[in-house]
Amino acid sequence: MLKVAILGGSGYTGSELLRLLLSHPQAKITAVTSERLAGSHVSDVFLNIRGTGLVYEPLKPENLIKKADLFFLCLPHKTSQEAASFFYNSGKKVIDLSADYRLKSAAVYEKWYETPHKFKSLLKKAVYGLPEIYRSEIENASLIANPGCYPTGAILGLAPIIGTNLAEIDSIIIDSKSGVSGAGRNPALPFMFSEANESVKAYAIASHRHTPEIEQELSLMSKKKLNIIFTPHIMPMDRGILSTIYVRLGNSASLSTIQNMYRNFYKSAPFVRVLKNGIYPITKAVKGSNYCDISVFLDKRQSNHNTLIIVTAIDNLLKGASGQAVQNMNIMHGFEETAGLASLSPSP
Amino acid sequence: MLKVAILGGSGYTGSELLRLLLSHPQAKITAVTSERLAGSHVSDVFLNIRGTGLVYEPLKPENLIKKADLFFLCLPHKTSQEAASFFYNSGKKVIDLSADYRLKSAAVYEKWYETPHKFKSLLKKAVYGLPEIYRSEIENASLIANPGCYPTGAILGLAPIIGTNLAEIDSIIIDSKSGVSGAGRNPALPFMFSEANESVKAYAIASHRHTPEIEQELSLMSKKKLNIIFTPHIMPMDRGILSTIYVRLGNSASLSTIQNMYRNFYKSAPFVRVLKNGIYPITKAVKGSNYCDISVFLDKRQSNHNTLIIVTAIDNLLKGASGQAVQNMNIMHGFEETAGLASLSPSP
Amino acid sequence: MLKVAILGGSGYTGSELLRLLLSHPQAKITAVTSERLAGSHVSDVFLNIRGTGLVYEPLKPENLIKKADLFFLCLPHKTSQEAASFFYNSGKKVIDLSADYRLKSAAVYEKWYETPHKFKSLLKKAVYGLPEIYRSEIENASLIANPGCYPTGAILGLAPIIGTNLAEIDSIIIDSKSGVSGAGRNPALPFMFSEANESVKAYAIASHRHTPEIEQELSLMSKKKLNIIFTPHIMPMDRGILSTIYVRLGNSASLSTIQNMYRNFYKSAPFVRVLKNGIYPITKAVKGSNYCDISVFLDKRQSNHNTLIIVTAIDNLLKGASGQAVQNMNIMHGFEETAGLASLSPSP
Amino acid sequence: MLKVAILGGSGYTGSELLRLLLSHPQAKITAVTSERLAGSHVSDVFLNIRGTGLVYEPLKPENLIKKADLFFLCLPHKTSQEAASFFYNSGKKVIDLSADYRLKSAAVYEKWYETPHKFKSLLKKAVYGLPEIYRSEIENASLIANPGCYPTGAILGLAPIIGTNLAEIDSIIIDSKSGVSGAGRNPALPFMFSEANESVKAYAIASHRHTPEIEQELSLMSKKKLNIIFTPHIMPMDRGILSTIYVRLGNSASLSTIQNMYRNFYKSAPFVRVLKNGIYPITKAVKGSNYCDISVFLDKRQSNHNTLIIVTAIDNLLKGASGQAVQNMNIMHGFEETAGLASLSPSP
């Protein structure tokens, strides 16, 4: 059994990691940290977590180092920088769920996160943990930068088309709709039930921190630096992100040709499903699972261009965070890619 | 007191008209129809409706003709065609909440609604009932085609910019998010609580019937025939439509210039509010009211063009249907435009 | 126009008072206070509030005293004690929405609220502001203790039966289900969307502070000191309280006899509706309104006793708080009891 | 691998059985039926179900008989009578999720379900499939009557106390709050999103069909025929039942004594957890799992009696239906009781 530690286990990505890893056939949680909750039983904090005697401990790297071989970091960005460096340099495997090692350019990181990056050389070692794109790099990685929730849905939706001659890369608009759990577990007025329920709003237009992450990956795929328009929305449900993505096509192609490109691109990806023609992804069908559903549509009603409309659905806490982290662990350690992740979404 | 009748009072637009008109200072409901519910007391069918002895009656035009001077039609499209014609030709005022008289072109109507239009000449007499655009025509109209819910939010968002030299009119993308009440009151699996709750989905991509309605009005404003990309979504809340609208700008303009254009455009519109810079519309702040909140944002991150992002929020059953119908009635009859419509949205 | 001030206008009872009073035909808001929000425009804090230039000011009694004739106190309990005393002693009318003047016994108050009562003599002057019970006292009152949300639904459900020889007064169980807005507007983990959504829980069993308030009023009505069993629950909706109340009957009576007692009891109460036989109250039909719906049922399946089951539905922020406060104002000042409160609940 | 068939796979209990059994280590689904959906792929009907080629077939017993060794019946009551008899008499194991074999008395069944029971002798062979009570009978059973959702939560809450000398058995009141999925998957107005959302209501007071089922089991445990008061409520969430149960105590006992009785009673039940003193069950912590959380409270405020208040939480579709059915299968076939059921509830 692989010994794993979860650093920062008081939030939703931490609690979902706890849940997933407690029933993982090849991993065993040996430590979970929280400064605020140190001394508390995990199952007293999260009533859904049962059958474990795990107790929160403070994050003391020197105590933790011997306890585990793989460290999941569910720490705030900036805090994660140093922890990742410490465990990486101690020869441990690290999967960082924060944003600290996602952006290859320290300058871009420092601009968007408004804090210095103190481990610039380590940025080069980090592998962006999107298995459908970087599976072979992940196999050999020691430091995984686990993708953001919005980027996961957006990049998976665009990857099959972005590097082709079809996509007009300066035309990409990503309109994403997220459940409230994406805002985390710290109490704040906008995410109170009475404020968030029965409402939808856009936020962070042209300024969301996931923007440069999406742009970095799409630029790599298209081999040209590009910018996107990204509008996140918050809506009254616990989980799920639906991304509706608009791309103009510079060359004509039939919908079935494009659907085949998508099916082919993901033919060996166990967690991505390209839906049948005309079927719309629904977040409820991926909720509680590590799956990503994708469907593509073609709007040919404009006189001077066709537009591809791609819709993707993920669970923001699973494929968009903790599930993907476990998927990365599986690939890093040669486990079955779906180990511990086979749960289907309940209905309803 | 103006005597009004509601034809088709068993659905949500009918029940909201009932609610609004029961407390209107200058109107009195004299009849409400429903074939299925004929003989039932309105307040037994809708427990929220109180203090009235109104009883449903079947829709017999010859009986109804003497009972009222204004007829609100909440009938299915196609059924509404004939009813509107009958009451119009009898010299009555008609506000039709169906789609039957919204499209000026019978051919476009017949294509999208897949049914013949039997009263083509009457199409010319109908006024599209969006008061912020057609107030003076509404004052003199006898037949109002009350706008669809999505078109109301979309057109109000684009009206101030569409006729200027700023908007690239072939670039318009409208991504709308609607509460479930937009689907009406007929039981159907996708709108069951257990299916629609905790989920979001897109639907009718490139094929929603509100598309030609939006295109007609924007084409008139821009004086060029245009097509839009329109993607509706259904999300788990009772009411509200948030529309996120993307338009490329062909000429550069500052955000504050554009905001001023919007404020100026709506300066005498009592139900439209252009929010302060940086404030996002939220559907919860318009729910239960006839207001439309609008905010504009500018994304200048693309190398070759700027994009205006307009966000509008309305209550789909009020400004998007029954509230707007009452607003039209007020204008047609010289009442205060806000009469019976002054309610603010509750919080929360 | 009656000049009114709202002290403590940053929470939901305050914002609902703002909304109701802004459209009240005989009242005018002349001041609204909040220490934290002092200087902010009300309509910037609550996006639903429009058409007013009101600005929050700090609570300085000496400044406020000249501005208004009636003071609504939406302050935390304990803070309200002194404010009520000050304005009352200055000859002003006071409607206190806190718990500070609801309990006639200072000892009971001090036990349940764990704080001293510093104005014991004023307790005697306060009138419990439940108009269906104390209308004539309210007409002449200067200090109204506006009832709690749970007590309103519970007492209205029991008032017609409690003083009769039918009810076994030691058998009363009140099982109440409340929307989340009852928890107020201060951020706290249990009321975050991601925690409260898709869940229901009981809380404060045998220890909720509304217990002695219900007991006081029922004891007065039954002329015997009694204790109740009261279990509040929190459930995932914005507003509404459904109370399911169980009372054993010591003497037999038919359901229709009891229904008639209820109808007779409330025959002149404009906001209470006793539903037809077999019809269940639903909170959605009172949401956004000042109404209370009541229905009674009789379970005769036990061998040795019959049980009356009473179900009541109110909107916790309106009939359970701010709406009732306006109703009290109307009665105190000889306005129409329903002035400013005639809105029906929307559907859906 | 045990070959199992699901008869009636178009509803929620059927789809949850599909989901659970597809990943069960010792069972293999060999057939699933639906008249209406015959010929459709399961994964086209339920988008959450993936990775299976299962296709619905019509319910033809003679075709099915060879395909499986265990038959799960998710058929409507009445229809299930005959199917259970057929497969039972063919020597197969049957787990019937309908109500047809739950009531030992055909007369009681016929009264409450208003239909004749045509297989009265088979009633005697059926075992009530509540493993925490009837584990040893289930081990040897060939026909399991899988309990109703409300009875599961109610009986588990009362079992430890009902047979003692503490409970006054004529005083039991069960006030249950259920998510909407309990109403099934057939479209009907009251369960439409726009009707059920943002609302709570009681229904079927003194007349719900789960009443005699609860009474039968409690009577057996207490060895006296008893009647209960049972009030179900429907509330706006997908899943979960919280039952708040009131029982007068005829003898005094401390809370900790009673808590110990509960812990002892369930000490070998893998799916029942008695919570720590003062901790309230929340349905969200059992949603998506087969667990039942229980907590007990003591109200000693009445002068003449103490009341035990028991709160239980289950997922109505899992421990209340399909999960329990799988648990029964496990016990019948000597599998690990938790096989295929170990999933914890996600958070949030």
C-alpha cells in the first residue's frame, strides 16, 4: 500500500481526497493536516467520513516526511509553494492541488496571483496533471500541478480541435457555469445559502485567475500564443461545471468529421465520453464521478463563418480537483488509472 | 376600471397575470379561461391567489367578447392566432403572450413554428411589445405581440450598442441561463425536480425558437440582416434569466463611454437599471419584479479586437412575460407605466 | 406620512422592512442605521432595493430622535434593550423585532438569553405584537415586542384550540421546518450553500430560545402553565416555516367542528386563511406574502385518544418578522391593517 | 459471479440498482426490463450509467427465467405480486422492492392498497428485509420484501427502545421529511421543479401506505398491537429522509443509558451509526451511501413525563430502497454485507 498524506484537509478538496483514498485499493492515508482542526477526528468534522480513526495534525514537514511517500497539497496558493519544494526536495512525490506550479512562467504567476514565486526552478520540473494530455509525462513526474476546475473542463473541450487548422484561435469564448462548492469552505456572504440560492451571476469577467492557465495550455497545443475570453458564473447547485465553448472555424468541416476527431482523440481516455450526436451533457450525470462528458455542435447560420459549440460537463471537486489528483497518483504509481475512481454518478 | 380577461389561465404566465392584475389600481379581471379547469375556483388551483371569487370558464369567444375591453392571451402558439384575430376584429385590445404575432415575416414564423400562419395581414398591425424600444407604437396599438423571455433580456442588453458603429454585428453570441419555470407548467420528465435539480444543461443549440425573434429586432436596429448565436441553458432555480452577451467591437471605445451610452439610452426607462461600473447583475435582485439589470464589461486582452461583454438579468415570468404584458397595458391605456408593477424583489 | 426609522438595517429583517416600507402608502423611511455599513447607499448593499437615496448612518440615538416618530429595531437581542428604552422614554413608538421584550418574566429571559434584563419595568408596557390575538392592545401600544418567526406559526396554529376543553395541554409537540434565511445574514459554516443545500437537519432540541415565548403565550391562552416540545429543523429553501403540530384531544369532537372553530376564530383576520378540508398548506403559497395558511387534520387511529394535527405555513421574514412589524405599525396608527402588505405570493 | 436481473429498470430504484450492481464484485447484471424502453440502451436512458452494453428488454418471465438466479423486482405494487410468485416458484431468489409482500396480513394489504392479494400463502414465506432486525432470517430467505423508505428510517430509530419497558407505545409520533426522489420518476405536477422547489408540505396525514408497515414491525417488536401517528413531508432536495420521532417514556432513564442501549443494539450493524451525544444527523452526510445515522435526545421539560426524541437520517433510494436490496442480496448469498456498498457520502 502506498502511504499518502493530505496536507490541508479541512476544505472540500481535502475531504473529497479523504473519501476517495479511504476506499482506494492501493493507497493508505497516513496523515492529514489542519492547523485549525489539529486534534480533531476527521469523522467529527466531516460527518460523511466514517470508519477511520484519522486525526488532524498540524503541518510540521519534518514530522510528516517519514509518514508518507506521496503528499497531496490542498493548501492555499502561496503556502503551497514552499511545501511542494520541501517534499519534492526530500525525494517524495507531490501532487499540488493549488495553483502554485501550474503556470510555467513565474512572471505570469506573479502578475495574476500578486505574490512572488520563490521556487522558479522547480516550476520547470512540475508536470501539468491533465492525464488526457500529459499521461506519459505524469508517469515519470515527481511534482504534479493538478489543474484548476475551470481549466479542466475548458481544455478537455478544446484539445481535440485547437491544434488543427480548423480553429480560429483568436475567437475562443468559454462561458462556464459552476456549482457553489467551487468557492470553497470558508464562510463568506456571497456563498451563503440565502444569497447564492435561487440566483445566478457572472463574476471576474476578464480577470479570473484560471484564465492564464487555460491560455498556457491552449497556446502550447496550438503552437501560438493566444488569449481567450472566459466568463465564469456561479449557480445554485453543489457541484458541477458546465462549459459552453464557442470557436469559429476557419475551414469548413462537417459535424460528423469533428465528432470523429473528438472520439478518436479520447479513445483511450477512460474518464472522457464524447456523447452521441445531439445529446447534451448534463452536470448531474457526472456529479460524484470522475467523468467528463463532451458534446459538439455546429452553428452554420452566420453568413461568413461557422462556429463550433462545445459543451463539457465535469464534477468540479472530482475531475476538476480531487478525482483528477487520484487519477494522477494512479498513473504515477502504475496503478490501474481508474483505481478508486470507478463510482458512477448517482441518479438522481 | 379597465375590464380585462385572461385567456389561458392555467399556466405560470396566466397565474402571474392573475396575481398582478388582482392588485392593479386601474384594471379589473372579469374573466379567466381554461378548458381543463373550467368550473374550478382560481384560488383552489393556485393556493397563492387569494381574495378573489374568480372561476375558470371555457374559452367561448362569443361569451367573452362583452365581458372585457382588453384580452390577455396566454394560449399556446397556433391557438393564439385565431383568438387574437377574433378579438382584434371585434374592436378589442389584445396582448398576446404567445409567439404568434412576434415575427413580422409569416415565412419565418412558418419555418420555425412548423405551422401555417392564417392571419398574415394582421401581422402588420401587431406591435412588438418591448416598451423600452417601441413605447410610442405601443401607445397606439390594438394588438401587442408580447416578447419572449430570452429575447427580452437579449434585446435590452444589445439595443444601446447594436445600431452604433461599434458593434460587429456578425459576432453576437448570447449565452442565456434560465430558471425552470420557463419550461411551463405541463409535467414533463426533464423538468421534474429530481431531474432538473442540482444540474445545468444547454439545449436547443442553433435551433431555439426565440432565435429569429432576437434576430428580427436586432436586424431592425442595426439596419442590416444579421444572425446570432444563441445558447439557452436550464438551471436549478424557479425564475430568472441571466444573459451573457459577447459582441466584438469594430472601433475602439472606452468602457465609460459605453456605460454612458447605456445609461443615456435607458434614462427614461423606469424598469431598466444600468449598474455601476464593476457590479454584476444577479437574478435574485430582479426575481419577483419587473426590472431588468444590465452591466457592461470590456475585454481588451485579445490582440486584434476588443469584446464587449454585456450581462442582463430579468425575471422570466415578469419582465420576460406577464409583467411586461401589464407594462404594455399601462402604456396602451395611458396609465402610469409602473402601475401595479412597483414591487421590488424580496431579499433573499 | 408617518416618519419611520429602521435601526439595524444590514440584515434580512431590516432589508425586508426597507422593501415593504418604501412602497407603503402612509409611511416614509427617514433613517436607516448600520455601524458597519455607515455611509453606504442602501441600494448598493441590497441590489434588490431601488429608487431610493437612503444611506446608512451610525446608530446615534440623539441624532435619530428627531428624525422619526416610529422606530423599528432590528438589532441583536441585548442591544435592543437599551434602544427600545431610550426611544420609548422619549415618547416615540417602538416596534422591537428582537427578543428583548417578548418574555414577560425577566427571569425567564435571563435564563434563556443568558444576559441580564436591564429594563424590567418596561417589560410590563410591551405588548406582544401578534395582531390576531392582541389587536386591541396593539392599537394603544407604544412598545411592541414583535414575535419570533417560529412562535408566530406555532401560536396561530394553536390559538383556536388551546383555550378550549378539547386540548390536552401537556401533549403539545411542535415540529417546525424553516428555510435558511431564518439564520440571518452573518456568514457561518452551517448556512453556507454547500453545507445547507440538499440536506435537512434538526437542531436545538429542547433548547431553542423560541420555546419559552411559545409557552408563555399558550399558557396565557389556556390559563395554565404549560410546557411544549419544540423541534426546529433547517431545510434547503430561502424562506418559509411549516409547523406540524400535534395535540391530543381530551374530549371528542368532529373534524368539521374543529374546522369551524378555526374559521370562526380567524374570521376577521385578513392575513390568516383556514384551508378547505383536506388541503395541505404549502410554504410556497405564502412565500413573499404576509399570509398564514392553516389546515387541521384528525388522526383517530389510536385506541385511547384522538390527535389533532395542525399544519401552518408562513413566510418567516414577513408574517414571521418584518411583515408582521408593518402590520403592527398599521394597527398602532389606525392605517388599513393590510396597507403595504397586500402582495400575494408569486407562483411559482 | 451471481447472475441477477432487474425487473422494472426505468425508475430511480431500478437505476440505482443498476449503478450499484455494475460495480459489485460478486454480481453480474444479466437482464434489465422495461416495457416502455425495450430496445433502448440503459446508458442512453440514464446518462450517468456508463461502461455497459445493457439493453432494456420486455418483461417476459419465461425468457428471463434462465438468465438469472436472483431477481430484483422494481415493479409497481400489484404487478409485483405475480412476478414474485412466478420466480419464487421457479426456485429463484427474489428481492421485491414493491410493497406487495411487506404486510403479513393480506387483509391489511388489501385495505391500504385497495387491491386483492392473489398469493396469500406466499406472504408467509416472505422475509421483511431489514437486515439490522432480521439478518438470520434473510440468510435463509428466498423471497425478500424490501422495506419502504419511510419505514426503514422509522423502524431503525425505534427498534432499540420499542421492546423495552421504557417506551409508551401508544405515544409514538413519526414526523418524516423526504427529498423529492421518493415520489418516483413519473412526471406529475406536484413534483415538477417549479412546484416542489422552495417549498415544503405535509401530505397523506393519517393515510400514508407506509403506516401499516411501520405498525406491523413495531407491534412485533413490542409484542403488542400498536398504532402510530405518521406525517410525511416532501421538501426540496433530491434525496434523503430525516425522521424526527417522539416517544413518551413510561419509566425514567438517563440519556446516556439510552444512548448505550442504541449503541449496543447496533454494535454489529455495519451501516448504522449512533452519533455522539448532542450531534444531529444530517441527511447530506448519508446521501449517496447506505448508512443510517441516529441520534437520541431527551426532553424532560414536561411536568408529568419525559419524551425521547430520536432523529434518523437515511438516503431514501439507498438504505431506503436499492442499497438495502443489495445488502439483502449480500446476506442471502454469504457475501460480505458491505460488498458493493462501501461508498461514503460525498461532501458536499
